[in-house]
Amino acid sequence: MNRTLYTLLFHLGLPLLALRLYLRARKAPAYAERVGERFARNLPAMAPGGLWVHAVSVGESIAAAPMVRALLEAYPDLPVTLTCMTPTGSERIRAMFADEPRVQHCYLPYDLPWAVRGFLDRVRPRLGIVMETELWPNLIHQCAKRGIPVALANARLSERSARGYARFARLTRPMLDEMSLIAVQTETEAQRFRELGARPECVRVTGSIKFDLKIDEQLLPRARALRAQWGASQRPVWIAASTHEGEDASILEAHRRVLQAHGDALLILVPRHPERFDAVAAQCREGFTSVRRSSGEPVLAQTQVLVGDSMGELLFLYALADIAFVGGSLVERGGHNPLEPAALRLPVLMGPHVFNFLEIGAMLREAGALQQVEDAQGLAEAVQRLLDSPQEAQRMGRQGLAVMQANQGALRRLLESLGRLLH
């Protein structure tokens, strides 16, 4: 498949895109809003000529935030346009940069040549920065035609994704050849990009900027105060975060087993997607005394499950816990970022499916900071072991923080590479 055929198929697929938006809007009404932006129509007023950063959804937006703040500081005369593809990502961007007038925001349009041209005509960026591996052939090509350098920041490429790209080499090879910088997390991923057609001189190993996560110094005191308010300072609290459909039943089964040994244990269950909040809350009410974070109801001594259905609070919810399970890993989603709980000195548990964080997961596992489990029984046993051995839990937490600190500096290296594209 080449770019011409890809573009034709994209146009033919527009009715399916419309149906997808409609179906998503039934669960998350925000998908029915600002549809014009997805076709570069009704874009908000934006100052042109600055930097453009694309972060597909919530996780990438949070990862991009330190980089965006550093760019604002390094280039005080340039606006920054932040784009994403999801309402939750949009909400998070607006919350993070509500007090920064130079940050402007809209959805990135679909990868149709005329829509991409409309977006670039409005924004006219001096540099495009795409987070992780959100690559669109027409977008990259239109930037190349206009002489706009595009960098892939904090890039990752699993073996599975690389095989997928390789199957469409006539489409992906020219696209990668047009990139100005591919700043990857590991040498293994760098080699995958080179083999797929990226120019070797444009591929640089900078590390993962997720290691450069900075924790607000008030976060842990706030968490301790809330636990004291709950009367839960001495209660065992564990969190299952960023869970996907198909995981929650296993996690609740694990919690049921934990309660048999630790009857006062509290589980904080945080679904990944807002459209699942109601369903997960209903699931928790079947057999457990539960409350929803968004309700404002207090956590009482008899509360067994707190459903984390508030937006933008994941780090705070991690800070409330003693042990962290990172979701998307008991099902084949590839797992989510284990460095967030590691930065808070929490022992980390994950399921067997961690292909999104293979190298980071291996580093934490080899340091003794992360344990992988296979199923509900394994998860329950791991949580019980750590609750029964607080010294082991503390040791795992210290090891995780040490891995974080030993690998920091990726943001500085990335900014140096981006700076060369601007001068």
C-alpha cells in the first residue's frame, strides 16, 4: 500500500469514522462535540509560527507536560499548540495548562490531505513534535513539503508494532524517511526504526522522559492527610490503576481473596477510560461495599472498594496506596506506565502483558522493584505477601525509585536535539 491508496481508503472509510464517533458519543458525549476540528474546520483562534506538539490521549499528554513547560521556558517568544485525539486528552491538556496563555489547543484533524493542509495553514508551526509513535503519513508528508521539521519524541516501537509497520513498507518507509528526528527510548527500538527506513543520522537514543517525572512535594502530605481523615492510616490500601475491560473481574476476585486474610484492606480501583466508570462502579457494588471518588462520599471503616472515577488524579490516588498494580497487563493491552508508582516508592505489580513497556519493565523487574503475576490468584498472593512483609514492600519501593533516579536526563537530551532543529 502506498500513500495514494492509503488516502483513498481513508476517504472511503469516513462513514465508518462517523459511526465510530457516534457510538463513542453514546458512552462519552464529548465525542459528539468539536467534530469540525477533526476536519480542520471551526478551529479556535490560534497564534501561528510557534511549536506544535501532538499527544494522542491522556497518557501521552501527561508525559509531554514537562517537555512543553521546558519548551515554554526555553522559547519565551513562541506559542505552543498542543493537539490530541480524545476528549479525555483534551480535558487533561486544558487542566494542566489553564494558567499558560501561550499554550493553545485543538484536536488534530484526521489524516486527510485537505484537512492536514487546513490545520497547517492555520498553525504554521516552525517545528512539529509527535509524542511516542503516533505517526500519520499525510501529515508527515505535508510537513515535509512545507519544510517543517517533525520530531518523534520519547519514541517507542515494540517488536509487534515493527512487524505491523513492515507489512506496509511502501507507506511507512517514505514516511519515516521524511522525519527530521526520531528520539527513541532504547537502542533496540532505534534499530527497529532504522530497519523500517528511518535515516540513521536522524535516529538518536535519548531515553524515556517518563523517568524525568517530578512529584509535587505536596502530593504525599496531601495523601497522608486524606488517609488520616478516612481513619485509614493503618489500613492496608492497594490500588489497581488504568484497568481495561476484562481485568476488573480478576482484580475484584483478587481483592476478595485479600480480604480473607486482611479483612480491613481497601482497594482503589481506577478504570482507564471514563466511559467505563459507571459499569465498573456497578460491578464493584456486587459483593463489595464501595464508594465513588467523584461522589464526595467519605471512605468509612466498612468501605472495601474506592472507585477512582475522577480525572487528573491518578498520581494522587497512587500516593494513597501502599501497593500498586498497573493495569492493561492482565489483558493484551501491553500495560501502562509503571514508573508513576515507582516514583512514589511503591512496590509495583503487573500482569504478563507488558509489551508497551518491555525495557522499562525489565529494568524494574531486574532491580527487584516489579513483580509480574499471571491471574487473579497470583495477584492476590502477591498483594498478601507484600502486606505481610512491609519490609519487602519498602525494599521494592526503594529499588524502583533508584531505577528512576539512575535513568533521568532524557528530557535534557531530547531538548538539546529539538533545539538543533530550531536553529
